[in-house]
Amino acid sequence: MSSPQYDLAIIGAGPAGMAAAHEARNVGLSVVVIDEQDNPGGQIYRDVEHVALKRAHDLDVLGADYKYGYGLVDGMRAGEVDYLSGHTVWQIEADGIVWCTDGSKAKQVTAKRVLLATGAMERPVPVPGWTLPGVMTAGAAQILMKSAGMVPSGPIAICGSGPLLLLIADQLVRAGAEIAVIAETTSFANYLRAAPKLAQALLGMEYLQKGIAMRRRIKAAGVKIVSGISGLRINGDEMATGVTFKKGGREQAVAAGTVLLHEGVVPNTQATRQLRLDHLWHETQHYWYPKTGLHGTTALESIYLAGDGTGIYGARAAEVSGRLTALQIALSLGRIDDGEFAFKAGPWLSEHKHHCAVRPLLDALFQPPAEILNPPEDHTIVCRCEEITAGDVRKAGKLGAPGPNQLKAFLRAGMGPCQGRMCGLTVTEILAAVHGKSPADIGAYRIRPPLKPLSLAELADMEVSDDDATSASPSSGP
């Protein structure tokens, strides 16, 4: 059986992936979009098509920024791209072969170029009690609102920092949720650190205005906001019953049946690490991001990157980066020349600069606190899959584990179902503190296929092209 070779395979149907698909089709490239979700939109615009068509009343709750995503979905649909929804990518090869599964049968997709638009994930917030029932990330609560119109039962404690924290609180207020407290880890020192970035941020004034407006609406609804907290822990034995934190040296306790945690988002680097691409360390936000060249180029000729998977700049910046990367890919394939590229890319470059202007301010203002990066209490769970604590990791570091990969010989951290997604950054930070080094020197987990688990039955039924019929499975790489 033969399978078509596309000009471009896009992994991820979030803002970057959808915009790239639309732009690529406009310049005549054949495109396939592979996405794990059943509907396009990614996390930020999750199920926007369904909500707009079937639950229009929820659009007022989710807001205009969410509704904007419907236009991106419509643009991708209009481009008549091949869209493989509900497909999980489990390996990517440097020559443009993508291996994926629909849950019943594995298959391969081949393309001259592969664009990774895998987006971001929420930073883990390992505090005492974060594994209790009734505790979830703020993003998970937002997913429930988008996909099912569900609102967490109250009273709700929202704890952490970041723009998404305010956005979700604002949406919950509009949905009529009972919010007991918003406990922010953002301190006065953060504002002082961010102040020098204000002049540049004014170029993206509408983002600042949105943040101010959300905060005013939340306060007007009577929600208690406590800033500059520390020592956060979640109370309860069998389930969450509330939170305790310190403010100005005094301990405060707030009763809550649901606790939402959030300390910003970080790039999803599983696929880029599986490809052995170089990664850099973001000193302010404490995350890894893949090294890229002009408009998403990488050290591998066939592999391109776009969106928040390359660094956190927000949905609109991700959208524009997807368009620019699609044009760069068309240029590399000879479908457009330098002049046409400059003509088409010019407006997008200006827009991208505009949307990125506020990011240095946000990075400084919402820098994750040290006690979240490196949990001070030894009993705090770090690896949820294997129930490994911060104390376990510290002990292994003192016994000689120099980095996350060597730690696997001491513990099973990073070897569970999430494959290090939830513990990777924390393990790096703890080992860096133990050895007195920078997290950049400690490194990160080495990722091998499969990127996500798949069954032997899916492999046994795998579809391969005639050219690859002699190979029963893809190579695992170095």
C-alpha cells in the first residue's frame, strides 16, 4: 500500500498549527495536520468550533479572545487540508516520517517538511497536598469549561501567578462560580523587577489594559485577592478542604472544596528532545526551549518549529509565528521566491513584534518563586507517577546522581506514564541546588520513542507505505 507524500506535515492544531496550515495552502503546499484532540483549536481555543455552533451562550463566559479562535479554525477548514484528528504522534524522524496512531492502528505520514506546533503545558506546582482529590491545574478547570461547560464546585481557591490565573478567575466569575480566594505568589519584588520592562510593554498596551480590566471585574465581584503569599500548602486527608499560606509572616487558612494551581506555562519539548535538537535555558522563567534559527528553522533540514513550543509568547504571537514559518518552508521548497517571501512576511513580522512586546514584562512580573521550583519540604511529592518526593531526589543527588538521566538508576522519576512531563523541571532544579550548579548545567531527561504509550496491537496493525514494507517498525534513533 502506498501513502501520499505531503509537502508539509503539521503536528498540532493550536493557533500556530492552524495558521501555518492556512498560510501553507495559500501558497500551494499540500498539507496534513495531525492533532491529538478530536477538534482543532489546541488548548487555548479548545472546542471553539463546537462552542460557537452549539453552545453560543458560553462564548460570553469564555470571552472575545477565545471566540477569536473560531476564525482560525474556519481558515484551516477552508484551506482543505488533510486533517487527522484524534491521532497521537509517538515518533518523529529527521527525514520527515511521522509515526502516529488513532488508538486502534498505528500509521506513518511522510512529508518533505515537518512543522512541530506542539504548544505549551502548565508548569507543575509541587506543593504539599497537590495530589489530593479536589486539586487540579487552573488550565484543567478551563478545559472543563470549554469542552463541557462545567464549572468546578465551590468554594474555589485559586493559587499561583500568571496571566492565565487572572483570565480563568475572570471566566469563573462570569460563570457564577464561588471563589473563596485568589492567592498570588507574585510579590512586590516582582513588580520592582518588572518595572524596567514597562516602556517596551507599552507597545502592546492592549494586553496591559486587558489585565487591568480583568482584575477590576474580579474585585468588583467581591473576590478576595491576597498577593505576595508564600508557604502554600493544601489541607485535607482524603480530599482537599482548603489552603494555608503565609502573608507578611502571618499564616492564613481558607476553606475550599476545589483548589486550582497555576504558575505559568512552559514549552512542550518532548518531541524536540526526541529529535535530539539543542535546547536553551530561560533564566527568568526557568524552562527549556529548543534552539531555532530564522522563522522556525532547526539544525535538521526537514524539521521546523513554531508557536509556544519554541518559547512562551502567547496565542496571537504563536499564530503569527506559524504563518511566518509556513512561508519559510515554502521558500525552502522553492514554491515562492525571496521577493514574494518578503512581501508576504512583512506585515506578519510587524504584528509578531507587537504581540511579543509585553512578554519581557510578564516574564519578570510572574517569575516562578524559588519554593515552587525547588520544594523546600522533603515530603512533597515531585514525581506523581512513582510517588517520589523532593527528599528522595535530594538524597539521590547527595549519593552521586549528577543529573536527571542518571537519577533513573537511583529512582524511577521520569519513567512513569507521563515520561517526565510532570517532574522533569522540578528534578532539574532540585539537583541543581544539591550540586550548586545552574539548571542549565544539570540538563534534562533524554526522551526516546514512543512519545506517548501505544499498544502492541496498534503496532501489529501498523500501516506502512510500499517503500517501507521491508521495515516492520521505525528506528529508535541514537
